[in-house]
Amino acid sequence: MNDEIFSLFGAPPAPVRPVEVARHEKAVQALTITPPPPPPEPVGPGKSSITFFLSCSDLHLPAVHTTAQTMLRGAMSVLGGASTPKSSKPPECMIQVDVKNPHRGPLVVVESLTTEKLRSRNPAFTVGIHFSTVMSSIPLDSIVCFQVIMTEESGSQGKKPVASAELAWSHLKQNYDHGASVVYLPLQSPYTDAGVLTLRFARTAPVRHPLLATQNEVVLGYAFPNANPSMLPTLVTEEMAEVEPSVQLPLVFLRQCRRELEGAYHLWRVRYNNAKKRLKHFADADEAMQSGCDVFRVTVLQARNLQPIKSMRKVPSKPLLSPKAFKKPASASVEGGGGRIPSDGFNSVGVHPFAVVLFNETPAPHANINSTPWQVVGKTNTEYESTAPTWGVNAQAALCPHGAPSTVYFVSTHLHTKVERQTQFVWYRPSRRQEISGAVQIDVCSENEIDSHQPPIALGSVTLTLEEMRPLFAPDTNAVVPNAVSFRSANWFPLKTKHGDVVGEVQCEIEVRLTSATFSFESERETHFQKKGKADETPLFRLATQAMDRALRDTMHAPSDDDTYSIQFLHAHVKELGSHVKELDAMIRKAEARTVSKSWFKGSTDKKKRDIQAFATNLHVSYLRKFNWPASNSPRPSLKQPNKQSSQFDLLGLNGNPHVPEPDVEAPFPTNDNPAIATYATVTCGAPTAHAIPGEGLMELEDKLVKTHKDISLMANGMKNLHHGRVMVEGGNVLVERPLLVPVTENDAAFATDVDEVDDGAIASEPMSENRRKSTTAAARKDKKGIFNKLGRQSIVGQIVSLGHLRERFESIKYQYYFRKSVCVSQSVTALVTTFLTMLELHLDDPSTLEQWSQIGFVIGWESLISSQGKEWRMLSDAWVAIKCLERFSFQLDHTISNLVLEERSVDHEGYIIRIPTKEDMRLGPIAVTPVVFTQGINEMQSLANMVGSSGVELQSTINNASFKSLQTYHAKYLKTTNAAVELDSTAAHLLLDPLMAVVQSENAAAKNTRILLEAADVVRRLRGGRVTYCKSGKDRTAMSVTLEQARLLFKRVSGVNPLHLMGATEQLSIGPEELQAANLMREFGIRIKIAKKNVGRYKYSFNAIQRKMLPDIYRPPVSTIQDIVTSVTARDS
């Protein structure tokens, strides 16, 4: 930097000898300042912060000589030769600023501040010194110590102090409060006694926030050298703040999601309840009676005195059951079973009895029981070679004559029978207002000796007429419904043949319980159309691309009471929906707590916490602002000795006088209302993705939805001409003429007792701990894993099961998509509202921009830096859908409300309206949203993806092309607005998209097309849109990109509009050395490194040397800001 730059700061051009002040003397004369007129009160931290810039003059630091130069000069001197020419370089130095107590001890509350390192003999530093939040905690008698350090000399860590100056904190503050522009301090240096340190104040106020609530603001200043040496440096500030929408929007949005998902939960709960009634699939008798079903229990215990059969091979003319009526159990052998009949010492009785329970219900009392068909309830196991069997014990399974003993009970799929206590048949039937008719029959048969699949031999039967039992019914005191009655009996009954001959006795227990509740089904249609949330018709259930969503929904069938799903699927599905609603409740409670405590920040280390996963990661609003320097009204130092009699305190306040002057309460404060000449806003955050939810991304889920629905349509169209009667999956009429019996397994009993775990009350109120949430989710996945295995048991028509399976799969994917989307969109809409409020504040006094937004909408440009490889590919999938979904949102400025409101659009239910409270009526209509996202990975994983030709590279190109088309549509509307009409260069307005179009069309899949990002950012700003930049965590790659963009904005390096002169997409725009230097200064000393410290506790970006090398040149951070390789691996924040 030019040494004469100091003169631009108002210092005298001629050397000035500093005033020597003896330590025992009281003071020198104070500065005489003519105060400016009384200004308005400063805004925000204006009064509580001080920013100044440092420069040195007449210091003339010695040049730095390398070791080799010193040795060569010494050798030449010894040899008597001529001295070598001096080829020294300017010294590298910096200034360290410390606030100390009067005894020169350090203050704990204030950390040491430094400028950047600069090569100059009389340096003028770019990075400002900023005191803000700590000002109130600094005692007035503190001393501000300045130390000029040469960083390449010997000493502590290669640093050597070469000059110093001191100033009382009270006097620094008083100079600032009274409007001084410059303060001059004499430098104590061993090289010269003429050195002067200049402090130049930057009077800048932070951005006003009438609409966007902020906290934890950070404001930093820079004085970038001007290209014209005769002009003052460019005064720039960087601002960063946390914003209230970080917690406000998730709270509002998640409440809406909960209402919608709860509507869907109730719909599926109705379907689940109806399926349980249709299939008589209840957890126990009490639930069945509450649902309006009567309960029947029959236990066939044992038989005695059975008569041996003379001919085991005689087949009756009318067998009770067809050969296919019994299905061989999956595991028919038992321990010791399957062997042959012993031939020695064994007398076969030739009887292998089993019992079959049948049920008949007549339409009216006293009707002929044979007027309606008998229905099979179930079948016991077979007890071999016994005339007095006890069923269920398998006493002589080894004596099975054909080697495949039947050792398990079988139940009917038609009556949906189940087995309790291993031997008790239980079935339910819809209530008939406590009327009972018909009969229960027990047939005892003998299994065929040759083959169990051949027709059995009927031994005899017992018929119990239910009407005869009616007088024996009594009030059921154990029933959960009022006025229920029941009958129970256990006795031996004679077995008779069809001719009336008694062939033995059988012991049975029978119990009948009649409910008073009415059996009825709930209407799915009423639940679907009367719920406010419209169940699965709400905007979040729709695909991101509106054309694709309409095509899908045009062919989707409307919900109907006739549509049925397997009970296993419904059980797991309702359970999973309930867990989603509970998880949303947990997120809402967390948002409420964070709103109260004003904990607005979510760091990168919290990305995978499920209860805050809907909050945007690392969300900050940042500003880059350019200012004019305030006029200087500070006197230059004088060589004249001041009048001691008029002196009250010394200029520097270093004479040890214990008296600290009180500030003059009548002295007016200087103005900080120095208006910015340019302000550029950028919102930064982490990728809007669901880090804590495993599985596929939103784009993959959308593809699966479309593919599954296509399969459903093809299968349904192919089955239109097939007639199978009235068929419903696992309900209604079956497809075979006779009942199908399936073996009873332990899983069936366990499932029956676990079928009613979902509770509506728990959905509304019960909090869910992390451990319980994990167990619930795991259980739901376990249930769903077994759902389709159980479907294989049902030997109905395979095509019907496949169609039902596809419908169930479609519904399951749809709600996975909804829940994941609610988490991702919560983050993207938070960034959207933050960006809109940021831009609205900047354009409140710009009617043309507000009118443009009202006419053609608000364009928001997202810059994505995540790679298309590995885990970040799924993040890109989530982010694209979450950002594209923002098209369904619109803004309405409303002066009648005080808080932000989110509501569903009442016209078509395809979008949401966000009502923004304003202080006055803006008289603007709805403001639509046009989101665009341009993506290009820049890290080492993108390098890998480019080398291997990953499919994610194609995804990048797809996203960029789709966004460019959206931008083209918006630009066409923009050209019709008055803003385009008043453009100074109408040709430039029409050719605005040409550079971007050129680089998008020439995108190279084997390279990093970073120029797309730069061109897209320029276009969005020219269209008066908002800018969002994100990477995985929003702090490292984001910092590199934002600082580069800010440097380009400072130096106005925007591309030309003639596409004929454009480079390729992989070529970088011409980034000048001053731009790259400015970007690196902001990376090392600006707000981005403070955000990194805020996240990981270190002033380091999460790059190591290898990762830095893989970044494009213009995105590489300074070496001093990266981590070593070990730390970058062991201390990762993700």
C-alpha cells in the first residue's frame, strides 16, 4: 500500500513532533471541538459501539532482510568487496489493540483486537477496530494500548513490537461522543520520535428493522483502498444478526402441518376402525362389544367312548368339508412325530379324531337351521390312535399313519376366527339387537390314514340350538357396555350319527355374550370432506412441480368407503401417523420454548436433533453497506505548548490523575445517522433438509409416488374385464365357494393383542421422550416389515393382493413424503420470510419496487453449494423440492394484524398465504413468490462426482435448467413493468439473462461450473429479488461464496451483457487481485469467521489443506483460517 495514503486520513503532510508529557505533570489542554447541531438518536448499537481505523505516518519502519541477504552482505564485507545492492522488501506489520486497567494489567472482559497484516513502512490498515457489546463493561479508568508489531522478526512467535501508543478509554469515548472524526496519538518507537498513530472514526448506523426483529447483531468495518490514490478509501460495513423468524415461522408452520396431518390421521383411524369391524379383528371381547359385535366362544376339550371305524377308506357321499378346506400348517412335525406306526406289540384302534366347529345363523327365530349354509369356525388338531382324545396336547403324534401329523389348530378366514388359550375358538358377529337364532355344531371326524388331504371319515356330531339357550341368558356384569346379556355352559354332549346312533361323547364349553351397542361403520367421505384440513388434499401433500401434481391427481380416485386395506397395513399406518403427529407436537413445544427464551439460533452441531430439525440451521441475515466518510472536524496536533492554567486534563489521560472527568451532559451527541449509499442483503443458512430422518430424499419419494401410481393405474385398467364378484381385500365375500382355513401361529395371537395401541387422547396430549420416540418408530417399521409377509398367508387371487399392496405402498410413501416435506419446507419458508422482510425493509420507501412485487411477484434466488455426491445428494433432493414448493406461498401485507399469520388459500386449496403485519396500509395485493435455485458443488466430493460421472451431476444440470426457465418467465413479466421501462439502458434490460443462458447451456458435467452461481446472483439482484446462499451447514462454503459476492459488489465487477463475448461456464469471471484481497480480508476478519466461531468454538473454517486445495481458486479461504487435517476429522460438526 502507498505510504502516502496516510495523508488521506487528515494527518499533516509534514512530520510533527509529538507533545512530550511528563508523568508527574497534570495534563495538557484538551481538544477543542465545535459540536455539530443536535442529531437524532442513533439506532440500535450506534451509541453503544465505536468503530475506528488505524494508520501510521512518519514511522518509517526498517526494511526486512532475509537471512541469506545478511550472510551475503557479511561475506562481501569480509572479502573486501563492494557491498551488495539492497533488495529489501517492506516489513509486514499489524497493530494489536488491548484494553488494560490503570496498572496495565489485562481486562478479562475484553479480548485482544488486531488489524490485518500489511506490508508497508507507514501502514494504513483496512480492517477496523470495533468495540460494541463490551463497552458497558469497560471501566472508565481503563487504558487503550496500541502496539505496532512486525510479524516477521524474532521474538514471541516471530513477532516484534516496534512502536506503541496509549489512550485513556474515557477520552476515546469522549472524543467519539463529541463528534471527533480523527484522533492523533504520538508513537513511542526506537526508530523515530516523529511517528504518529491516527484513529479515524467511522460513524455508521446499523440497518433499521421496523419489520424484522433481530438480536445478537455484529457490525464490522473496513476501509478498502480506492483505485484512485487521491480519494479516500471506501468505507464499508458488514452486518450480521439472528432473526425472529428462525423460531416464529417453524411455530406457525408446524401448527398448520399438525392440523393437516391430524386430519389425515383421523381419516385413516376411521378406515382402521371400519376394517376392524368388517374383519371382526378386535383385541378382545370388550372391544368387540363396544364396536357392536356379539361374542361367541366354543372350546372342544375332549371326547370319550369313540367307536372304532371298521373301514377307514370308505368315503361318505357328502363330506362335511372338501379336501382343500384344510391347509397344511407350515410346521406340521413335532418332537418325536413323523415316524412310522410301530409294527411290533401295538394294536391299532384305527381312530384319529379331530373336531370341526360350525356355525349357522338363521334370518329369523324358529326357522329351519338348514335353510342357510353352515359356516366353518375352525378345526382342532388331530389326536392319533385314540378313542378318548384330549385335543391340543398331541399325545400320540408319533403314531400318525401317513407321517405328517396335524398338530395345530386351524381357523376360518370367513368368520375371522381366532384361538384363545390354545384351544378356544372365538368369533364375532354384528349385533342383532340381542336376538339370537341358529345353532352351533361340533363334528368329530377321523383323519384318513393314507393322506390327511383326503376326505375324512365322519364319526358323529353335536348340534346346539341357540334359541333353546335364550331363557338361560342373564345380565353380563363384566361387560363394558350397559344392558349386555350372556350365557355360559360346559357339559358332555352325546355324539350321534346322521341315523341317530350314539357313537361317543364330547365335552364342550360354550359362551355367548350379546351386546347392546349398535353395529355401524363410520363414513370415510364425511371424515374426508368435513375436516378443515381436507386430509390429503392440502398443499403440502402435493408434488413440488404443479404440472406433475395435477397430472397425478387427475387420475387418482377419490377416497371411498368401499376401498379397503389390509388390517395389518392399517394398524402400522395409523400407528406411524400417530407417531408423526406426536413428533410434530414435540417440535411445536420446542418452538414455543425457544420463542419465550429468545433462543433463535440453531448451530451446525444441532442439525441432527429431531426436536429442532424443522428449524433452519445457521440462519442469519447479513448486509454489506457502503458509506461516505463523515466530514473531518478534528484539529491537527499543534507544536505549541498548551496553556497549563487553562488545562483541566491531559489529552491522552495517562498522567495518573485519579480524577476521571464526567461527560458533559449538555454536550450534544454526534450523529450516527450517516446514510448508506448502497446496501446489499444476503440471507445465509444450512441446506433445507431433514438431517435427522433417514431414508430417501423428497425427489426420490416423488418419483416413487408417480411410479407406484402408474403401476396401480395399469393394473386397475388391466383388471376391468375380470369379474370376481363382490371382493374386498380381507373382507366381504371371499373368492372361493368354501371357507379357507389357515393355521394359527403365535404371531397371530401377538398381533391380536397389540392391535389397538393408537389412542386419540395420546395424540392430543402425550409428550414423547426421545427414547420412546425411537422405540415407537422402530416398532412401526417392524410392523410394516411384517405386513406384507402376512399378506402372503391369504391365498386369494394374487392380482387382488398385488393391487392392494400397491395401494398400501402408495399411501405409505405419500405420508413419508408429507412428514419429511413438512420438516424441509419449514426451513425453506423460514428463509423465504426472512428474505422477504429484509428486502421489504430496504424498499419501504421505494414504491416502484413494491408495485413490481405486487404485479409480477417476488423472486428469490437460492445459491446452492452442496455437492451432488454421497449424503449431500439427498440434501440436494430435499432442498430442490422444499424450495420449489415455495411457489405455493404468497404474501399479503396487512396493517390490521399484529402477528404473522399463515393460512391456507381458500380459493383452490393449492397454496398458503403468509400475512405480514405492517404499521400502515400499503395498498398492495397478494405478492406471489418465484423461487429459483442454481446449484454447483465446489468441495472435494463434487470433484469426485465429476470424475466418476455421478448421476447427481445430471441432477445439478436439471435443477439449473428448470430454474432458468422460471427466471425467463419472470423476466418476461419484468420487461412489461414500469421499472424496466425506466431503465437507463433498455438493451441491457432485455439482454439481462443472456450471460446466464450462455453458461447454463454450456454447462460441463466434468467440471465445476461456478460461473453459473455468479451470473445468477447478479441477475436476481438486478431483478430486485432476494438472495439466499446455503451449503450443508451454512458457515464454511457459504462464507467463501458470500464474501466473494460482496467483493464483486464492492468493485462492481458484473459481467457484460453480450453473450458473444462470454467465456464458458467453467471459466471464472475476471476476479481482480483487489477483489480477491477484499474477499480474503472479510473471510479472515469479517462476520463469517465469527459465525464459524459461534458454531464450533474456534476461529477456523472446517477445511483442511487437502480440502482447501480441491476448492476453486476464488473460493479458497486464507491459510490462517483453516484447520489441520487431524482436527478437521476429529472435531467435525456434522
